[in-house]
Amino acid sequence: MTSTAAAVPRRAPARRVQARPAGFVVDVASVARRAIRQIPREPEAVIPALIVPIFFYVLNIGALSTVTKAAAHIDFKAFELPVAVVFAVTGVSRASALVTDIQNGYFDRLMITPVRRLPLLLGLMTADLTLVAALAVPVLLVGLALGVHFVTGVAGMVVFIILSGLWGLVFTGLPYAIALKTGNPGAVNASFVLFFPITFLSTTFVPAPALQGWLRAVANVNPMTYILAGLRSLVSNDITGGAPGPVWNATALGEALLAICAFGAVSLTLALLALRGRVRRR
Amino acid sequence: MTDTAVATEDIARQFGDFWAVQGVDLAIPAGEIYGFLGPNGAGKSTLVRMLCTLLRPTRGRGLVAGHDVARHPERVRLRIGVALQDAALDDRQTGRELLDLQGRLYGLRRDERNERVAQVLRLVDIGSAIDRQIKTYSGGMKRRLDLAAALIHDPDIVFLDEPTTGLDPESRAAVWEEVRMLNEEHGTTIFLTTQYLEEADELAHRVGIISRGRIVAEGTPEALKRTVGTDVVVARLEHMSEATLEALRSVPGVDEVVADRSEVMVHADDGAAVMSPVAVALHGAGAAVVSLTLRTPTLDDVFLHLTGSHLEAEETGDGAPDEGHAPAAGFQPAPPP
């Protein structure tokens, strides 16, 4: 082998910057910042998430308001507003963008930086929380414009948005788990089918006492039932179609929060396990 | 920084039953451009992915900037910049946003990021496109932005995995120039994989030739080429004469002189060293010289000598566009009536 001494150039004069770990919070903020910036650049992914729930909300109350008023003595506009919001926030995530990153190698580029691994997921979820809250607000405004009145006032509306946002956030655990496990865009899109049993095998269109047989049994163990009940309690103190309850229904709100936490415990565990598998150097 | 930028001892990587890298030893001094030359599937990218902490070695050891890639990957990551085989970019960001995000992830403050982005863009010129979304970039611009992103934190060692594969000659020359400047002006160590002989020859101080997961030869491009045969000084003359041939045979260092019509091939171990004496001998013999050239063996000759096949013959193609399109019928001249 020939000596290389002559070929090696002089060293650089002085280091201008020193690379260092940025810190957990900065890592989350950096990943979230990029994800949030992408959202308005993909209007095709956001606009349907807004239009579809508003369309069905207006359609359903137009078609069923009179019937439900006569049959169950409930204000269907108020009853269905939480459903519209849940439709808007469920399944909205950056999981597809994450798959794109995995497929085109950008995820590897991030992995070569000193970024901590957990912020790669938490940053995306922070962006999701921002987006789902932003989606819940216009749906809520449509409800108000149609005459829905919140018995809990403005504070109730804020809690309504927070609970909806938290639900949207914990649901993202499922598409993220699939995205990180498979790296396959088709599988992530297919995760949308989970939306149907969770949102429809519940008190989506009728109060719990009106459900019969197996549907009632499934609805009783479906966290969505308790989430809808909690959200409805903020709008109306007559959430079941029976006797009016208290203005702030702590039981209904507590059960909704518990249902969100229980669902989140499962979905976020799956997502974190999938993240660990994805970032483990094989 | 340690004097050895990259060192490996018997580093190897297995996928299932297949050994992609079968025990490679490297010692790359700081400040060197090391070219890792081999066909597709030879193990180049696997080795790079191990050295830049994306893959764990199955056996052996790799030290980058003095840190073990398996035991202290986080320390290695702070010292290296990497541009992987396919430009790994996010099409929906602008070039500047992508570079800024890279800077943030390396813990750079805002003033440091702004300064580094400006410095990197002086080296890797992307022009006004830097503020456009990356989806509007050409292949060459993407590769150069990828290179810029690898440099944002001023790394000591840069890994470039096939940085010009699929690029047109002009873009390729631009990337070469940027790599050269990076090495010469900043002293950055560069580990470059390539399947192009010309690229290794043009850029690398030393070349390692890899075939089927093993290094089969290593050295400067010139030294490697000399291992497969002698240089040839080719003299084209207006008139051939026996006296001229005798004069050439008497030049020290010349192994053989072969006349072929108006050309004389002068074989020598070190062609560059005999060029001047050959010119003097031709002048002394009164020969009218039309041209005098030195032809050295190519790295392809080296690869052929070591592996029994041509480098290109082992490749699976780099996706270059097909240039042999037939003209569309509509553009053909109308037949005579």
C-alpha cells in the first residue's frame, strides 16, 4: 500500500459550531414544528376531515330530528354535535407522512442525528393534537350556528374541545403503531376500518336505553359510549333522553376521561412498542 | 480528534444466511478522501450503514471519530454527516426549512443555524431554489441539498453513499467539485462509496475495492492500477526507423519496445518516470514525433484482474434514461406521393 501522507490536506482552521444533543423538549418541538408546517401544504388531507363530519351532522339532524324528538324527547342537534366532533378528530394523524418518511429514507436521516427516539413520535402527536383541536372548533361553531346551546357555557365548550382533542390524540396510537410496525402506506390506510366499530357500535345515533341486544352489550364496553356521554353532558343536562341531570355532570365527565385514558393506555403502548422496534438497530 | 477517522476490525454483517459484509479491515486517516469502489450488491451501503450507526455489526468492530459504533452510537452521530444512497429529503419542506431543522436537531442555536446555512450554501450552491419546496428540485439539486444537510453541523467525517449515481455529467461534476472543496478547504474526512471508476479515480486519495463483501485491494488509484501491469508510453512518429527503436530500448526503466506501423509502444513499470527520457531519446534519434502519450491501466483493469469480471458487468444498472427512443411517427417525413 502506498503512503497517503502527501495526499492528505491540511486540517480545517477552527470549528465554528459544536454539534450537541438538543434536549428532549427541543427535539419534540422541532419534530412538531416540521409536522405542523406540513399540514397546510396537504389541504387534500385536512379538508375532507372537516367537510365529511359537518355534512353528516347537517344531514342527520335534517333527516332524524323530528323523529327523535317525537320518539325520545331529545334535542337531536345537541345529541349529535359530539358525534360530529368525534368524526372530525378520529383517525386524523401524521401516520401516512411517517410512512412516507420511512419509505424515502428521511426517517433514517433523522435517526442519524442525535435526536432522541421518543420525540420522533411525540412531535408528530403534538402536531396531531394541534390539528384535531383546530378541526373540532369549526364543527362546534356549526353546531352553535344551528342553535345548539351549551348548558355548561363557554367553559364547557373549552372542556368539550379538550376532551375531543385528547380522544383524537389517543386514537392516533393505532395508525402510528401500524405505520411504525409495517412502514406500509396501504396498511396505514386500512387502519381507518378501526374507526367504524369504535364509532358506530355505540350510542352514536340513539341514547343507550334505546339500544337493544348485542349492540347494547358491545356499546357498554365501547369507550366511545362513555366519551360521547361525557361530551353530551357538556351540551345538555338531559343526555339520556330521561330526567335532567346536574349542569356539570362529574360522573359522565370522569367516565369519559377514564375511557380516553384506558383506550390511550392500549393504543399508545402499541405505538411505543412499534417505535422501539423501528428504531432498534438490527 | 484522533488521527484515524474511521477504523474497522473484521467488521461483518449477516442478513439471514447471507453475509453482505464478510470481515472488512479499514484504517482511514483524518483528512483523507477514501473511495469505496464496487458494483451494486457488493456490500458498500451495508458497511456505510454500520459505520453511521443505522445497522449493528454482526461481528467485528467499527470506530468512527474514535468512538465504537455499536457501544456509543450517540457519540458517533455528533461527529458524522451522512448522505445516503437515495437523497433522503422531505418534499414538502423548502430547502432552507430542511437545513434549519437539521441544525435544530444537532442542538445549534438560531444564530449558529443561520450562519451555518449561509456557509453551507456557499459551498453547495442551490441558488434561489433554497426557498422553494423540495418537490420542485431536479435530481441533481436534491443530491446537493442532501449533501448540504449532511454538513450543517460541521462534521469531522462525511459519509457519501453513491453521491452521483443517476446524475447527469454536469451535476456529477458539480458534486465532485463540492466534495473536493469540502476536503481541501475544511479538512473534512470523506468516506465515499461509488460504482463509478472515474469517480474513485477523480476524487479519492485511496481506494478500497470491494467484491462480494470483502475488500480485494486497497491503495492509491495509481498504485492499484500499477499492480495489474505496466504503463505504456505511446509515441506516434512520422517515420519509423530501427535506430529510433534501438534508442528507446536503451532508455533505463524501459521493459519492452513494440513497433506497430507508425506507433511505438514503450512498456515501463513507471510510465511517468520514463516519459522525459523517452522524449529525449526520440529527439536524439532524429525522430519526428506526432504525439507522445502515457496510457495507464484503469481501475476496471484492476477489478478484472482481482475478481475475473468487469466492474460494469457486475452492475445491475443505475436507472439511466434510455436514450434510444425511436422518433414518433408524427415527426417522420411524409413519404413521397
